[in-house]
Amino acid sequence: MILEDNRYHVFSRRAFLLGTAKLGLFGVLYGKLYRLQSHEALKYREIAEENRVNVQLIAPLRGRIVDRRGQILAQNEQQYRLMLLPEKIDKLEETIDLLSQHFSISAKEKKALLRQARRNPKFVPLVFKKKVTWQDVSKAEFLSAEISGLISEEGVFRTYPYGPDLAHILGYISPVSEAEIKAKNNDPVLKLPDAQSGKLGIEENKDAELRGDPGERQVEINAAGRIIKEISIKPPAEGKTQTLSLDLDLQRFGYERMGSETGAAVVLDVRTGEILLQVSTPSYDPNVFTSGVDQATWQQLAQNPDKPLINKPVAGLYPPASTFKTLTALALLHYNIVKPNQTFFCPGHYFFGNRQVHCWKKEGHGSVNWHDALVKSCDVYFYEMTRRMGIQNLADFARLVGLGSKTNIELSGEKSGIVPDPAWKKMAKNQVWFPGETIIAGIGQGFLLTTPLQLAVMTARLATGTNVHPTLFHQEHPRAFSPLGIHPDHLTLVRQAMSDVVNVPGGTAYAQRLMDVGFAYAGKTGTAQVRRISMAQRAAGIKNEDLPRQYRDHGMFIAFTPVDTPKYASAVIIEHGSSGSRAAAPVTKDIFLKMHELGYV
Amino acid sequence: MSKYHGFSMYIAMVKGHLRRLPTGILVCSCLLALLGVMTLYSVAGMSFDPWAKKQILRFAFSFALLLAITLVPLQTWLKYAYWIYGGMVLLLVVVFFIGHVGMGAQRWINLGFMQLQPSETMKIGLILALAKYFHGVIPEERKRFSFLMVALLLVAIPFFLVAEQPDLGTAGIIFLSSIVIFFLSGVPMWIFVTAVLLAPLIGMIGWRYALHGYQKQRVLTFLDPSRDPLGAGYHITQSKIAFGSGGLFGQGWGQGSQNRLDFIPERHTDFIFSVFAEEFGLMGTAFVLILCLILVGYGYSIALSCRNQFGRLLCLGITSLFFMHVFINLGMITGIVPVVGVPFPLMSYGGTSMLTTMIGFGLICNVAIYRRDEIRRATLGARKSFFGTG
């Protein structure tokens, strides 16, 4: 029993030590629980909430673009895409092989799909066909009976129903780049998968307005990132519809009327500056750009000598040629260089220093006054009068009427053109001005370069005497443009001369006059030299039409209608069309007839 | 000679024994198991399948086993202690070979209705064997080197078999629970002091030669959780978030977001208490801690009132085993100790753990019933009666 007592004594003493240690450890555990569950509970509650809730943005629908009468020019179309859910498929590779018997899936696409499947969690769907037809969707539905995990999903795609007719105005959309997201203030819409932004045209210009505001979906996600349920949803706000000033029917007519000719045509409302028609040919189909253009198509577009990617009405630069004489003629009156009835004799050529230049009419116009010189487009008259006026007056006046600077139309890539004067030449070429350059500027040749839109704006300003500013957006009310400060009598004289160009025998566009339709138009032809005509050719009497196409002159025509109370101004340029009267004026005439049909005049 | 004769006497004896059962242990273990089942129900998305239903059946079976164990006299357990130990070692050897034939770590034997993990039951077997070994010791022997070596051998065999599986957590618990028995049975203090001083050296050798790569990883992750934010460190972080988001009163049964959304790993086994903590808050966790404290307290009061060394050592050995499970599991899921796969007794889903805990409680109850018996040191052979109180 002594042994037992001893043993119990040792045991109880050590059990006491051990028990104390355990109590201490219980204390540690309780302390830890208290700290986690009471002291730091709020912090952990927040983290748990962050764990649980995921905010997802819902892509807003891109705003539509419509014409002045609400006809749709750019829209969002529901289209279907086919996807595979990897988590429901045992043998992905075999499934893809099976699918490739029904849908075209290249070996490269297959590899990309398998790579994507390895990278992503199993519940992320693999898209293997985009923009599929209804037949493909029903085929997929049929196949899904044997291939579980094959599903079709509705998606939204941007489409341009009239494709090339408005390509240069609308632009297109394509996937955004990292740099673009940064440049656009990290707009969350741009960070969404499949996000696209406007490239060129209205899509670019009004990208922010068209983009809309994203919706927000709060979802509960599990540890693997799978969505368990929806907590709340705020629907996205569709982008603002953009109403353009264009008339779709007129635009389509214009594009069709240009046919295989390359060039540009612009019609604007002189009272509001609204552009009703703006055609650039050749064109391209913007629909191929939205889904990613392939290399071959791109090469073809980029290397085409007729430059389909250039928006010619605002980015094409042409010498205004004889259309510029309207401006020169007005400047002559404005600076009081000539009296309208003062005559000058045109022998068909003009001596300037020791050089001889020619009138377009070899035999000469004989004695011409201001009005006849403009109507018959006498070069010699304008050589002499411009010489008297001086280049600075001409340049100042051209700038007043809107040449040499951008019109600030709502499109990117607009060119400002060139209105040359000694200061310009000094700066651009570091050369002195030669007097000979003054006289060819007077007939719209030489360094002078204008865009077709500038010519249309110039015409509108001549027709109204106000600072017409062009716009592509529909205007509810007429805009009050400030007056140009040109004497109304001078303007009337120019308008009368332009009317006579079309409506009086001997005018360069008399053949294109309108008869028996109840309205008339005024205009001015122009023929811009692409290549200098050599003496030998002139002597041999080689006609412009006989030259290879790329050497033929550009034909141009500016016009306004009706004659008495101008409402619309236009500029048409037919590249290598040989002459304004034969190429550009008929197009203008047909456009005006179409406008008459549509009720504009 | 036995006091009882015939069947009616046997019934009377059983009744007598049952009256002497410490009901507190039964109530506390039932409550723990109930909370465990409730949590499993919640983990399964408020469903009895696949875990809660099975757990109930297992608890019922284990509870019956506990009662059966109390009916076998303490001296019988003493008598067969080495046999039980031997049987457990044999099972470990069996899984050792199955494991090497199969692939990777094999820790269980398939019994059809459950997977038996011999490493769990081994804990009880070792405590029985050590209690018996130290029961038979006289003070002079306690200091003899050869005497200690035999005891250490009893520990070393299962320790290495389990560590080889490799199951570091269980091996550690086996080691620690034997240390407790060594300590309680009066092994001189200087040996423990020396062992503590030598521990860093042994630790370094172990680090270099014995630990598997993933085990080293766990220790390193414990020391610096940020080095593996998506692995073990991630699990601990998510578990702590669950505790914290539970707050004082919990998010409600079946409402814990960390639980529902799979953020907590191993929710039905090792991390079940994190789920419980998230849904029942500090009120719930403190309640469970109190239940555990009561159970440990019962162990101490029974051991200290027991008149034989075998009963005392057995009782406190098992109590310490229970405590260690609670402490290591809670410590792990709250980030106090490294991640070692230790279940929470009675709450974690797992047949062997449930069985082992209830067998242990059965033995504690048994000691409670027979605590007034004085069992002589080494004269078991002289006893004639199977039942009875010598």
C-alpha cells in the first residue's frame, strides 16, 4: 500500500500539472476564438462578403445610327454562336472531331480550342462557331441529342444593312486595344469581353454616346468562380441613337449612280449645313471589318489604286480647276478689280513673260466680259484679271469662303487642303513665289488643293452669302449662319452666271440642263489636269478621252438648286472622268432629279 | 467468489453498472455528435445525404459499443491489453503492405460498411498497453534504463508504422499521448527536461531525413502563410474568414456563405468546425469548448478518484488523447498550429475517428465504474473469477 500511495501521490501531482497545462491551452483556444469571432469579426465578415459577391457588368446595346427619316443605317443584330461546355464532355478532342464532320473546323481552330480548354476552368464555354445560320443552329440542336455539352447561344453583332453605300460615313467597330481603354478613361464597357469600339466615321466620332452605360449584375459565386445565383440586376442603358442628316434613299441613289466611276459626291442643305448625301467610290463593306477582316481582303483594299479606304469627300484632295473661277470672279468684283461689263480679248493663248499659256479653247473666246468669261470658263480672262488682283487678295478671299482649312465635319481624317500664297510657299517649300503661279491659281490649278466637301461648302456659301458649316447630324431647325460680308449684288451676279452655265446656250453644262421639271439648277464645270499636256500632244490634237484612264483629267461640277432661292449645294468629282461637263454634271443632274422625286425641290 | 449467480443476477449487475455510469460523459458526447450531424447536414446543403445519415448510424453503433465496453470489467481490459495492442500493430502492418502494393498512401482497411483506419484505433491500443506496462512497475524499475527502453519500443513500433504511411499528424499524437503516460507514471523529470533540450537537434535530424516534401511544405506554410497563398495558407485563410464572419451569433444554420460556396476546404472532415463556427458564431464555438472542457474534467475527476494505476493511466491517457485532438484540430483551423490532418472528435465525418473516440469514452466510463477496485501489480494469473471486484 505504500507503493500504491506513492504512485498515487506522483500521479496526482503530475496530473495537476498536466491539467493546468490543458486549462491554459483551452484558454489559448478561447482567446483565439474571441479574437476571430468578436474582435475581428467585422473585418472577416467583409472579406467573406467579397468572397461571395461578384459584380458583373452587362454589356449595353450599342446605339443605332439612323438617317434623317429614321431609317436604320447601323444596327445590332441577334445572331447565334455555337459553343461546347467542356465540363459536360468526356473526350473533348473526339467531340471536336465529330463536330468537324458537320461544321467546318480547321485543324488550326481545333488546336486553338483545345488550348483554350486547357487554360480555362471547365465551366467556361468554348465558342467554336460565330455568326452561324439558322440551319446550323437547328443542326446543332439535333446533334446535341448525342453530344451533350453542345449548345447554341444568342449574341449581338453590329451590322450595316447598306454595306458599302455608307461605309465611309458610318465607319465600323472592332475589338478594343489596351491603349484605347486607357485613352478612353478606362470606361468599364470597354473592358468587357468581346468589347468593341468605333473605328472611323460616326462610329468613331460618337463612340462615347453610342456605347451606352453598362448594366450591373451582382451574383453569388463559389470558390471555383461558378455563379450560384443572381442577387440583383441593373439593366444596361442602350447607347443613344444617332440621327444623321443623310437621306438614305438619296445616298443609295448617289452610290448607285456613281456606278463604276471613282470619285466623290456631296449634297448639303445650305440653310442648315446638313449633308444629305456623301458618296465616296469605290467603297468597301464595313460588315467584314466587324468580325475581323482577313489578310487577303485587307491587302486588296489597301493596294487598290482607286483607294477604296479613303473617304474622298473629306480626305481626297483635288485641284478645284475651273469650279474655282466662281470664287476668282467674285473676288474680282469684291476687290473692285474689274467692272462686270469690262471686256478682255481672248485669242486662245496668253503670254506671260516669255512663256505662253493656253486657254482650254484653242481658237479663243474673242472679246469676253466678266459674265461671259465665267459662263464660258475663259482661262485667258482669268489669267489676266488674277494677275491684276494679285495672289494675296485671291488667297484671302478663298479662305473667307472656306478653302484651306478643315470644315470640322464630324469625321476623322479630314484634310484642310491648300490655299497657296507667298507666305505658304515660304513655309511649306522654303521658296519664293513666282508670278506665274498667281495666274494658274486664278483658274484653280497649281498648288491649290480642295476636298469635295470644301467645294460643296464653298458653293453653299456663294449661294447664300453666309458662313455655312456642314454637319452630318440631323438639325431640327435652320441654323443662323453669320454673313460672309460679300456685297449681295456681287453674289447675285455670280449666281446668275452659274445659272447661265447650265441654262443658257453656250454655257459649259447647257447639255445637262433640266427641262419641264419645274425647277432649275446653277453650276460650274471644272476639269482638273492630272498630267501636264505637252506641246506635242496639243499639236497632235490628242483628246483626253484617248489617254490611258489614269492620265485622264478629273471631271468636277459644283452646283446649287433651285436657282432663285438656293436650298441645296453640291459638288461632284469623277476621277479621270475627262471633263466636268461630260462626267460630273450628268451625275449632279440625276441627283437633283432624284431629290425632286423625293420632294426636296 | 462472485456475488452474482444466474441470469437475473447478471441483469442486476448490468443495472448496477449502468447506474454508476458517468452520465455527463454520455450527454456531452451525444451533444457533440448532434452538433456534428447538424453541421454535416448543413455542409450537404441541408440534406441527410451523403454524410449526416451515415454519421447518425455510426454514432448509434459507437454508442452501443461504448455501453458494451463498460460491461467488460476493467481487469479484463488489463488482462488483454497487450493482445489488443498486438492486434492493432498487426492491422498497421497489413495496411503497410497493402499500401505498398497499391499506390500512394494507404491508411485504411475496407470492412464493407466502413473504412477502418488502424492508425486511429492504434492510439487506444497503445494507451492500453502502456497503462498496463506502467501499472506493473515498481518505483525502482521506473529509473532503470532497460525498463524505459521496453516502453519506448512499445511506442516506437506503431509510431514508425504510422509515420511511414505517411501520417505525420497521427504519429505525432501517438507520440504525445505516450509521453503523457510516461509523465503520469512517474518517469523521472530529468528525462523529460533532457528530451526537451535535445528536441531541436532531433527536430533538425528529422527535418533532414524523415519528413516528406509535402510535410516540410506544411510546416513552412505554417510559419509563413503568405508563401503559399493558394495552397494550405489559402485554406487556413478561408477557414479564419469563416470563423470571423460567423461573429458572435453566427450566420445561421445552413446560411454560412463560406460553407455554401465551397470556400472552406474539407468541410465535412478536418474543417467541419470552421463551418460550425461560421453558422453558430462565438456562442456555438464557446459552447463546444465548454462541452470539451466538461469531458476533460470528467476524465480528471475519474482518474483522480481511481484506486488503481492502470485505470488512472488509461483514463488520463484517453482524456489527453481527446484533448489533443480538440486542440490540434482547432489550432490548425484557426492558424495556431500547422495544417495536420486531425479530425475534430465526434463532429468530423469519419467512422474510425468516431469509433475510436467512443471506445475511449467507453473505457473512461469503465474506469469510472471500477474505480474503487484495487488491482495488485503483477498477480493477474492468480485471479480466478472473470467478473468480480478483487
